[in-house]
Amino acid sequence: MTLWCDVGVNLFSEQFAADRPLVLERATAAGVKHLLLIGSDLAESEQNLQFCLQQAQQQTSLSLVTTAGVHPHYAAQVTDNWLQQLTQLLSADSVVAIGECGLDFNRDFSPRPQQQQVFAEQLQLAVQYNKAVYLHERDAFDTQIAMLKQHNIQHGVAHCFTGNVQQLRAYLDLGLYIGITGWVCDDKRGAELQQAIAYIPNDRLLLETDAPFLMPKNIQPKPNSRRNEPAYISYVAEKVAELKHCSVSDISTLTWQNSQRLFGFMPRPEHD
């Protein structure tokens, strides 16, 4: 069986409330060995962490780790002691990255100055604690790149990258990894991303579902539900393999190695 690391899952989305254990069972059956849970705010980050610890105690074949941080949508909701809370979360071994953090000038759910302040403080923590940054960006690329350069960020991933070749190169020049989702399977919305795939070095590529969002459009037969799951990550890999002119097995191997290098996932077994 081909083995996978899914480095982006919103496991405590309400869409998974009714059948979360079954979602994990289907992921395991599909060869997913590692999941990186996404923390959008401190409450979800804590929830993710406690779930990771519970799963570790149960000694299941599925390894879970998490990010911890504040998404730009929630920057206006931070409390006075949020940095202390986040710092405490970062002390846990299961917390492997800071985020989901960044800037979102598309929806502007939080005022832009506050987004930038909360982002800057998380970047400072990332440098201080030598943690990877787990980056969100929408319609704010120039500002985000400038802030990453200002804070000398060289360790992290552009989560759910959907940009063009120029933006890709800017992230790569900083030393960052690139997270590819089912967006690449959308021949209309993902056209620019499909063109950019060839420029992603093999040692910088990561795969993520961003479940329950962004279901790959190349799933056949199409599921009755529009909800994405970690079990569908191989469809993202199939499209990436097609665009990079290599095998799905190659994509599995190199993304496992990259996940291990960035997030400390366990080494890949010698035999799938």
C-alpha cells in the first residue's frame, strides 16, 4: 500500500462532528500514516493537542501532530494573554508549527493592522522557538512576503498554495515548503497552480487535503458528499504526479521525506 502524510486537516470542523472516528478509520485504510491538524485559534489548537495526546496513548497506527496559532480571521478576537497561552502550547512535543497564521485581505474579517500585528508576533515566536510557520495568505501576498523577510523566516510551509510561478519562487527563495491541495485538481480555478507545479523542487513539495474543504475534482466515482477527507489525498498526488511527469509512488516517497524533514514525522518504512 502507498503511504501518505496529510499535512493539513481541520479535524474539528463541524463537518466531522458526526463521524470523526470513521474519518480517521478511512484515512488509515487509505494508507495515511501521519496527519497534521490545523489550529485556527487557541481554543482549536488546544483541542487538537489534547486529541493528539489521546491518540498517542491509544497507540493507533495513525500518528497525529498539530499546529498552534491564530488565523488572520480571528486576529481581532485575541485576548490580552494570548501570547502566553500560545507560548505554553508550543512547549508540547505534538505542536510542530505555529499557525495557521498570516494575512487575509480578501475577507478582512479582522482589521488589517490587527492582522499584521498578530502575524508579526507569531513570526517572532517562530524564530524564538525555532518552529515552522504554517502560512495562510489571500490577496495579501506582497505584504506577507515583506513581513516574512523582515522577520527572517526560513522555516515553514505556504499552506494551501494557489498562486502563480512568481509567488511560488518568492516562497522558495525564503526556503519555505509548498503545500498542495485539491485546488490543483480543478482545471478552471487551478490553472495557474497547475503551471507552477513543475517549478516546485522535489525537496519542497508537501501534500495536504485541507479537509473538509477542497475536495479533489478528479475523484471517480464522485462521492455523494462534497466533504473532503484525508482518505482522498492520493487524488491530489495523482494530479501532481501527472503534472510533474513522475509516478504516484515517487510523490509518496518524496512528500514523506519532506514531511519528516519539516515536521519531524517518523521515517518512512522500508516497504510500503
